[in-house]
Amino acid sequence: MVTAAELLSLAGFLEGKHAQAFPSFGSERMGAPVMAFCRIDEKTIRLREPVMTPDALIVQDPTLLHQVDLFDGLCSQGYILLNSTRTFHELGLDEFIAKFPEGHCRTVPASELAMQHVGRPLPNAALLGGFAAITGLLKIESVESAIRSRFPAKIAGGNIAAARAAYDAVRNANAEVLHA
């Protein structure tokens, strides 16, 4: 997720926005959950502290859903993008996400898309594509450029394909809701 936050901030920067990304490692054991933060804004960002009231959450590991209060501080107009093949209903979160505006909460099978396009279950790029689609904050082309600038062509190609597939999946899900 640290790399994902860096790529997200780079995508914002490529669009002329101000951006910063930074990780937060707890003092817990090796392998403990890691959080990474990203701020993107039209104006200069002077804060250098953890994000306490996020506008969006990207959850890479759905096993953390019932272990940690992942959603603490998320604003009422916020976005949730969850790496899962299951729906929020199947995960027991349908009542919780009903508090958010329509289309602000989505699951996307990011690990599966990564397996399909990258050959490994590395969901970061797919989640960034999904983020671009759910929020509209960034263009998918900016996400693709950020990936391309960070990785060699051999690695970037599959990750870009995974990001695009997630972007399309989330956009299609939002379109289905609009036409329902």
C-alpha cells in the first residue's frame, strides 16, 4: 500500500495537483497491517500528519474488516473501495454502507485482476484504477502514467491492464446503478 499511495500522489501531481504520500508503520510485529496515506489537493498541502478524517479509503486486505475499525473518521460523503470478490452484503456491511451516497462504496476483485494481468496477486494497481473510477478525482490515464514511470515496461504493462480492468469494472457498476 505504500507504493500505491506513492503512485496515487504521482498521478495527482501529473494532473497539476499538489500531492503527498507517506506510510504509517506501527510498532507491532513484522507482518502487521500497514497504513499509507495520500493527500491530493488543488492548493498547497502544508499538513504533515496522519490523515484522521479521510475522504476515501482503499482496503487492500478484506480480512481486516472485522478486526480493526478501518472506517473510523471517514466522512459521511466519503468513498470506500474494497478489494474483494464478495459484495458488501455478503461481507455483512450493507447496513454500514447504506449511510454513504449511492456509488461511493464499491468492491472490486483487485487481487483476481492482478492474477489475470500480472500473474501475481498484487492488487495495488487495480485498486488505483478502481479509485480513479469511483471518485473521479483522477483520470485513468494519469494512473497509467504513474505506473509507467515507476516500473519497467515489462512490469508496467500488466499493472496498467489490471488498473484499466478495475477502472472499467467500477465504472460499469456505477453505470448499472444509474440505469436501474
